[in-house]
Amino acid sequence: MATTAAPAGGARNGAGPEWGGFEENIQGGGSAVIDMENMDDTSGSSFEDMGELHQRLREEEVDADAADAAAAEEEDGEFLGMKGFKGQLSRQVADQMWQAGKRQASRAFSLYANIDILRPYFDVEPAQVRSRLLESMIPIKMVNFPQKIAGELYGPLMLVFTLVAILLHGMKTSDTIIITMLQMLALLGYGLFGHCIVLFITYNIHLHALFYLFWLLVGGLSTLRMVAVLVSRTVGPTQRLLLCGTLAALHMLFLLYLHFAY
């Protein structure tokens, strides 16, 4: 019995190495247990990096939205500013137009008021004007007391206009050419060219004989030019003589005065 038990115990004991190996594997397998403390933190850091990246992307989106909003507000401000400028410009133009219209209206009203003031002086009947025209050629005999004079201006003004028309007709029929003030100034201005030549030469060469020579030649030619132009535009020998003689004397004496005065 002892011998039979021994193998069983031996078998169990014999199985000891196999089980012992398993136990050793289990015990040795303790080194295969995951050590959470000694593990690399790359997995945790990757989650944190993803969170930071997500947060950064959200911040960039927020910044982009804020920039777009600011740009939109700036564009709106510029649009509103341009709109306000146009509105102000339109108000200024409207105000100027209003002021111009007001001035024209006031001027028209003033003109109408002035015409209304002058209306009594032109309020006369044609029959009265005709009788007064006839009376203007009839002398009166009673001069011991003041005579009545009509206080109206219609007849005298019409007579002035009629006289101007008659004079223009007479000038046309007599071939009279009128010199305007501008033409007269231009003629006299160019006539001073001879004076400039004579004075420039005689101020640098102090010889009286030389001055009188240039005075007669250059000044005389300039004077004859002006006299010839006036003769061609003056009717009547007496008028020509008076006008041309006066102009020639003044022109030559003026040159003489300028030489000896300076």
C-alpha cells in the first residue's frame, strides 16, 4: 500500500515540475504585468496635443470671425460715411440753389418795386403826349408868374431815343466812322514807341542836338501816323484841323517834357 501510494504521491510530486513550471511562468509572468506607472506618456500627451490643437483652431476661427466682422463694420462705416458725405453735399447744393432762387426772387421783387415807383412818371395818355409835343414849340406870352410844367418822363425819354436813332442814321449816310475808346487808347499807346526810342538814346548820349534831331524825326513820324489815322476817321476840314493839331501838339510837347524833366 505504501508502494502504491508512493507513485501517486510521486506522480503528484512528479507533476510538480510541470505545475511548478506553470507557477514559475505565472510568477515570472508578473514581469509581464502592465506597469501603468512606467508606461510611456505618449498616449496621454497625444490627447493633450489634440486638445490644444482643437483649442487653437477654435481660437483662430474666432479671430477670423472677429476680423471679418471688423472688416464688415469698416466697410459699413465707409459706406455710411460716403452716404453721409453725399447727403451733406446734396444738402449744400440744395441750400445753394435755394439761396440763388431767393436772391433772384428778391432781385425781381426789387425790380418790380422800382418799376412800381417809376410807374407814376410814365402814366400818361398818348393824347396828352401829343398835345405836349405841340406845346413845346409854342412860346408863351405871360411870364409874370410860374408856368405849369408836366411832371412825366414818357415823352422826354421817347424823344431821347428818337434823337439817337436820327443821329445814327445821319452817321450812316455821311460815312462817318466812330473811334471807340479802346481803339483810341490802342492808337495813343503804340504812338509812345517813338518816345521810348528817343528817350533811351538821349538818356545815354547827352547831346541836345542829337535829341532835337530824334525828336523831329522819330517823334514826328509817330505823330504823323496818329494824325493820319484820325484824319481818315474825321468828317469836315475844321474838325480835322482842331483834332489833329491838338493831338500833334500834345504828343510832341509830351516828349519834350519827358526829356528835360528827367
